[in-house]
Amino acid sequence: AQSVAQPEDQVNVAEGNPLTVKCTYSVSGNPYLFWYVQYPNRGLQFLLKYITGDNLVKGSYGFEAEFNKSQTSFHLKKPSALVSDSALYFCAVRPMNSGYSTLTFGKGTMLLVSP
Amino acid sequence: GAGVSQSPRYKVAKRGQDVALRCDPISGHVSLFWYQQALGQGPEFLTYFQNEAQLDKSGLPSDRFFAERPEGSVSTLKIQRTQQEDSAVYLCASSGTGDETQYFGPGTRLLVL
């Protein structure tokens, strides 16, 4: 069975500073990895995904994530945080060789960007 | 609309009532998923449809939960004899053929009193 760990319940960063939201995973075989963002009273909004190829994946709103197979990690990063980035972020995984794409999510990390 | 829509957005039910939650996926999307998101947790898989076929219902927590997608488009998640532990946000997602990305609706927040 696959699992996702987001070790930080909350990340605090000042506007303009770089941010990192951590994610590690466990899956049988190669993974597909995803980041989603959730604003209050909204559904999950897709940010980016790693399927194959370049380990550095670029997504929406200036976010990027780096796939590290040896460390089984897929940390979300942004060079310069905005107050509007404050939200709940979820990492998700599914095995590449599964027949359909049921996702396993982490518990989420609240990102708070202060002005 | 271009995205996944869900209705109602909020539902308050008395314990023991039956509820029905609706999901309209993105037009043409073959795959449809239901997830349950408890407060402070990530979404957890409930069930999966490919067109009208329910291929996986392993995540449904009890036989009080039932889902259908009779024409391969709109889906309904029904919860019978609701219990307080059913209080959660119910999320629907859809994906197209060959696309690994799931696109989520805004969710239905269910509160059982």
C-alpha cells in the first residue's frame, strides 16, 4: 500500500522569501506524484505533477517541485512567496503501474505567508 | 461549465436521515472518483467509476454508502441512515482518458447532527 508523509503541519514564511513544503512517499514501483492546493471552502486545485522525465517539475503560480527517487521525496518550492500563497497544500501519490489513478494523499501542510 | 461541479455545497442532516450528493464531472471525462475529507485530514478514496461501471468501491466505509453513475456522466453518492461520524467534506474528481491528473469539484460539506 502507498503512503504519503507531510512532516510539517504548518510552514511559516515571510513574503518575498523562498518557501519549501516537504513531502515523502512510499509506493510499490515507480510513482506518479502530485501537489494540490486547497483554499478555504474550496476544492483541491491542481498545481503540478511528476510523471516521468526531468526531476524538476514546474507548475502553476510559480511553484515547482523536485522528484528525488533515492530520498523518496517530492518537495514543493517557490523562490519568492506571496501572501496569496497562504493555503493548505496536499501531496499525493499513486503507483505508475496501477490500472487507474486512485490517489493517496498526505494530511496536508498549512502554508502561512506573512506580509 | 468548464470544471467539476457538486451540489449541494452544504448539507445539514439529522442523524438517521438519508442524503444524496451530486457530482457533475468535466464533460467527456471517463473516470470519476469520490473522496471523503475529514476535518484536518487529507482526502481519502471512497469509490471509482469508469464510465457507468463502478470498478472499485473498496473505500466505502459501510454498506450505508452507495454510489451510482447510471449514464456515465453525473454521479450520486448516497448515504443512508446518516451518523455523526459521516460528517465530512465529500469531494468528487474526474479525469480524462490518458490524463493522470484528477480535477476536483468544490466539495459538499455534510454535517450530521
